[in-house]
Amino acid sequence: MRPSPKIFLHHCVGARSFRPLWLLEELQAPYALAMLPFPPRARARDYLARNPLGTVPLLEDGDVRMTESAAMCQYLPQRCDPDHRHGLAVRPDEPGYAAWLDLLHHGEATLTFPQTLVLRYRHFETPERRLPQAADDYEKWFLARLRGIDARLAGRNGDAGDAGWLCAGRFTAADVSVGYALMLGDFLGLEPRYPQAVQRYWARLQQRDGYRRALAAERAAAIAQGVSPRPAPQVLDAA
């Protein structure tokens, strides 16, 4: 049985806050999950007292407060697994450390950002404000940026990992960061256009027990707290 939680994660279904949720499950760390309706800044106004941005994720760990999902991917493995039993962090003295840091941020800054613009300008703006060309261009941008992940998985990158993961020869938090971007692309119907190596990689990620536990925890908490368990445009409201 897990000890009482010290970490509190505020989450919307399908949002970037799925990254820290997935990591917490991989780490088997104690946490409490607070589900919010989309958009929390409008539909959960009291949440603004905790996070003036009104965005998710918000991670509270004692006096620590974080709002960036990629930063949480770096923080949580070091916070919850100081002995590196799970190996989700890469230590500075390991050969894959620089690649790990790079990929942690690549998952958000390079792969997730363009998809939020596709969502906004294809799906969630009012009809008169939609920009089909912009949505198409950013979709192409995202798919083109997958070339780097494809090259790494196919062994065409000099510091690529092995065993089918991105770096350091094992599954790490970098796989969670990039994996969420692939999850979002799948939500947008783009998975059939992923390079084959990326498709196989995404399929492997979905088979992980931690990923499946995170999905189950998300759904159970949403139902218990009166929030729809189906993804909504909250991906635009995430950090």
C-alpha cells in the first residue's frame, strides 16, 4: 500500500498534466489527483487562488509549486526516486544526460506546441475565427519534427538509446515527455502519418503498466469528482 500522498496534482483530462500523472504512476509514488473542468480559469474560479494562470498542470509538493509539465518531468524522478531505482532520470555523470534534457524539452517546446495551434485554429475557435491554412501548416510542422525522433529510434543518431527507448538505453522521463506529444497527435488523428519507427514506439508506450495505470487513475478520479472523463479542448489550457 502506498503511503499518504504529499504531492497534489491538478489535472484536466487529456491535458499536458498527463505527463506528471504518468510519471507518478511509473514511480509508484504517493499523490492526490484533483480533477478540474475545462477551462478551469472559467469553470473553477476558486482554482485561481492556487494558480493565478488558471492553467494545468499545477503540482504542489509542500512549499514547491510548479506549472510546467516538462519541468515536472525533470523534478519528479529526482524527487521521488533519489536512489534511481526506477531509472527515470539520467544522472549528470551518465553519457545520455544531455540527450535526456534535450528530449524532455523537445517533447513540449517542439512537438506539443504546434499541435495546440492545430487544435485552436481547426477545432476550437468559432467558425469565423478559424484559420485552416495555419492549422494545416502547424500540423505539417509537427509531423516534420518527428523526423528527429524517427532517426533516433532507427539508430541514425549517434547518441540514441537502445531497447527501443530514446536515450540512456532505457525508458526515462524523456519518453514520457515525448510520449504525451504522440498521445496528443493520436487524439488529432495523426498517428497513421507517423513514421513507422515512431508508430511502433508509440504502440510500446501504450503497453506500459504506468501509462495504463495513469489512464485508469484519470478516469476514476474524473468520475468520482464529477468531471467528464472524455478529453476536451483543455489541451489549449495546459502548461
